[in-house]
Amino acid sequence: LRGDRGPRLSVVTSQTQSSPTHEPPPAEPVHFADDVIELPDPSESASEHAEGEIDVDVTEPAPVYLGGPQVITFFSAKGGTGRTTLATEVAALLAMKGRYRESPTGPRQPLRVVLIDFDLASANVSARLGIAQPTMLDYLSDLTVPHPDPRDYIVHHQATGLDVLLGPSKCLAGDRTELFGVPQAAHILSALKAAGYQFLVLDMSASLGNLETYLLETATRIYCVVTPTAGSVQSLYRGVEALRRLGLGRKLQYVANKMRDGFSLSEPMSDLNGSLVARIPYDPAFDTSENRHEPIVLRNPGTSGDALRGLAASVYPALQLPTLSRSRLRSFTWLSRGRRAG
């Protein structure tokens, strides 16, 4: 019976320097081969722990990112629908708000996002962000090295943390289009994927040439943009039909831009067997932000900002995960400095 005494627990404190006392040292406790469990320290309350001991930054959720690089593009068969605006705003939101961890216990890190302007006829990303150089044409024309690296021409936008590869400052039309084609685009995308970017957001023209077809086939997700006009709805039908003939129907998502009250897209969405992932309202603040050469999300414009955040959350759902308050996290701070019993 003396050998069957049952399990016993003994609290083992962390090895810290304590003040000297005149009391005799306690007897060494008997060690058992039981599993080690974590117990809270009864002598300290949760409020006595420093908040820096655990991750209490609750501004944005930071899940573990397990996927590979994703290519996101915005398409419309008609100009003036706001492809460049939406691509810039979504890329800026992902860079500003997106957080991830490499492991469950790893530190929070910002998403690595790059915005690439492949609209060779009208490269307007530079006007949206207020940066002018270097451009993609500088990369193509660089004769100082035999094999230029597109990463050397990436511009970092300080206000949002977004990396940008700007399109050419002049329209590449006619014979100039031979300067840039599918091989150059493939090299740029492969180099940036290898550089560790999680999201590559593409702005492209409204045509369906060889370059645009390649970019659409490479994309992970294609957002078809439509505005509340008869011409835009008609172009949406034509564009979706062309993309489905290319076998890209499973990648399609639909975004309504510049929406006003009283206009419904339920009939076109029913015909296309799709649904709107976001409805961006008409807001003069977009024009103001373009004149200021900054993304509208920098000033958090209320309803428009919420709509853009919903669109960005369709790309990275963690942007809409519920956040824990500091009061809820504080009750678990004892986990960071628990006692060991065994």
C-alpha cells in the first residue's frame, strides 16, 4: 500500500534570483514521471503582468498564412469603370491592414503585396499614388546589365506600405508594343512570386490581346467591374462571354462600382449566374483623393471605406475576422507566465 500513493503535484517556480533569507533551504521535492501541465501563478494577478509578454495588438487579426502567392486582377471590356481605382484601393488595404503569421506562435507580420500596372496604353497607377518613377519602361530599357531584375524597379509607397511596379509613362502603341509582351510579363510575375509576395494585384487594359489573355489565365481571381450604365452592363455581358470561352468562368467575381440609389443589377447577375461580392457607392471623395494622389482608404471615408474593405476581405478574408478586445485578452495573460507542475 505504501507504493500506491496516487499522483502528487508539486509547484516548481521559475528559476529567478530571489532575495537572500536566513531560513534553511527547503527539502528537495520528490520528482515523478508524470506529464507537465501549466498552472497559473497564485501569487500574481493578471493585471501585474506586462502587456508586452503576449501579443495584445488587436488592430487586425493575424492568422497563419498557408497558401502560395495569389494573382488578383480587375477586368472590364469597357474603359472608365474604375479598374485602376479598385485595384489600387484593394492593394493598399491589403498592405495596410493585412497581417499574418508564419506559425501559430510566430510574430505578426504585414502581408507582402505588390501592385503591377500592366495597362500599357494608359498607366494611371502612378497618378493614383503620386509616384512617377521608375517605370516598367525603365526596366525594359535598362542596358546597363544583361539581365535586369524587375525587383530593382519596385517603388515602395510609404503611406500604405505597398510595393508598386509602375507602367510606362508613355503609351506603348503601334511598334512600341513589341517592347513588352508575354515573355516579359511572365518573367516579372515569376520574379516577384519568388521574392515572397503573397498577393500580386494587376491593373490591365480593357482589351483582350495576347498579353491580357495571358494575365487573365495566370490570375487566381478575376474581378469583373460594372458601373450602373447601359453601356457598361452590355460590355459586362460581352466580356464575361469572352472569358468563359477561354475557360475562365470559375475565376470570375463581380463588383459594382459607382453605384447610386435606385439602380439594381439583380437581372444581369441572374443572367450571368453570379452575385456581387461588393457594391462600391458613388462618392465624390474618390475624385478628391485622385487629385491628392493618394488612396481614399488613407482617410477612412465611412461608407465607401467599408465597401472597399468588404471587397478586400473577399480577397483576404482575415480582414473581416472578429478582433478580441484587450479586456478579453487580459484574462488569459497568465498563460504567458504559467507555473509548471509535474
